[in-house]
Amino acid sequence: MLKNLSKKIPTPILIGSAIAGAYGFACLSKEFIGGPRYQGVDITAENKVVIVTGANTGIGKETAWEMARRGAKVYLACRDMNRCEQAREEIVLDTKNKYVYCRECDLASLQSIRDFVKTFKSEQDRLDVLINNAGVMNTPCSRTKEGFEMQLGVNHLGHFLLTNLLLDLLKKSAPSRIINVSSLAHRRGHINKEDLNSDKKYDGWGAYAQSKLANILFTKELAKRLEGTGVTVNCVHPGLVDTEIIRHMSFFNSWLAKIFVKPFAWPFVKNPKQGAQTSIFLALDGSVEKVTGKYFSNYKEDEVSEEAKDEGLAKWLWVVSEKWTRLYS
């Protein structure tokens, strides 16, 4: 009977039904992979001051948008001021929160970071949440203004300096929180003590994984140093997210990938809003108010690699980072 029925249904309708069914399945898969949106319906961010780095696009923009929607004063710390202003305009128009500010902060320049902090401190006398979100991935071999390998410089050293220069305000505003965006890629990372700055040999993916491992080691060491201050620091793996961070991956930006890869990968990749949810959770939720030094994924504490647990390595990296960023000069 079904066979006879299918013969009566025009082929275009059968094909259309199959496509619609496949698309529906893909949408359900994407929602499942993306996970639930952070609820916290009654949690407000009013009277809080928040900094989000890399807030002009992707996860950072979605995080800043949610903070603004909940009433916070939000600083978008960005390198590209034109795109920052565009993001600010969109956030303000959508949330009706006028307390959203664009300030230049190029994490590839230690002087730019110092200038940002100076400006911020002249405008605000408190800081409740610092979200170190900005990052670069698998870049061509390039250097920051001070000569650091770009991924190490932006993803780790820049945020290391920024965070330390803002610790006085964070302590003053306690209870306050720091969120460092890391990645599952840290599991493939190794801190190369002999060539931390990739001066002898450069591997894009290896440098990225090293920088993400550095994020976790920094988080754990900082948590120890902040014990008893009321300032917590945690790191997060946002998941596999479709953002501009892949702009240096030539294959994924090719026409081949757009036709043959992205349509099939789409259901299994988070969008920026989905990728921002655990950062938002860590910034606001009462259940993690006193949790510190942990690594989160999809709202839950997750395991880190063995090297990420190396306390001696974390101390070594801290000392090197202090020296290279000239923290106390």
C-alpha cells in the first residue's frame, strides 16, 4: 500500500519532504549540541561593571550583549574601533542600555593594554567581572608589537598583563569574578620551555594549543594567589563555535569548504550565542560564586590535561610572564 502511495506522490514533493525532514533533523541536532541557554531569569547585573575583551564579534559580542541586557555597565575592549562602535550601536539599540562603552585595547600591544587600563581607571572605580574572551587561532607566523609569537602574545600574555593591572579594582569590588576563555585544544598543548616564543620553530596549531594550555595554568596559579580576596577566576571551553576566529584557516574559508564541508558540519557546531552561555553562567550564577581555579564546559566542571595540573609549570609560566610583560616596570 505504501509502495503504491509513493508512486502517486510527485517526485518533487518526495524530494522536498526529504529535504525538509533532513533540515529539521539538522536543526534539532544543532540545538542539542549547542545545549540549553543559560536561564538565571531573576539574576540581574545592575550596578555591576563588566569588561569583555574581543567584544566586537562572536562569543565576546554575545557575552557583552547579555551583560548589557541584564543591566550592567559594559566595556567592549577591542582592537578594531570601527567594528567595536558598530557592535556597541547594535547592543544599545537592542537592550536599551546606554551604559555600553567602546575602548581600544589591542592585546598584541602591551602599551595599548596599559593605556586601556589607565583610561578605564579614570572612568570607573570598580570592576565586578572581567571576561578575557579575545583570541586568535592558527595564525600565520607573526609577532606582537613587542616581538612575542602572536597566539602566545594575544591569548596569554596580553590577558595576563590586563588581568594583573586590574586586580586592585577587582579586589576592591569583591566579590568579583574573572573568566578566561580557553579551549579543549589545551589537551594537545605543551609548554615548550626551550622555545616558548616559537623562535626556533613555528607550528600554528601547536602554538594555539600551547596558548590555551597557558590560559589554564594562569587560571590555576592566579586562583591560588587570590585566595581570601573574594575574587574568583575560572576558565571555560566554549565548544566548537562558528566565529571569525577561524579566519586564518584558509581551507575552511574556501569555496570547497563552503559547499562540501560547512553544510554538513553546521548541525554539530555551536553558534556564537550558544558558545557564550557558559561564560555568562560563570559571570553571573550564584552557584559558582565561591568556585575558583576550575575549568568549565557546558556549565559543568571538566577535567584538564595532566600538564594543566602541573603546579610547578604554572609557577614557572607566571614568572616568565611577569618578566616578559614587564608587569612591575
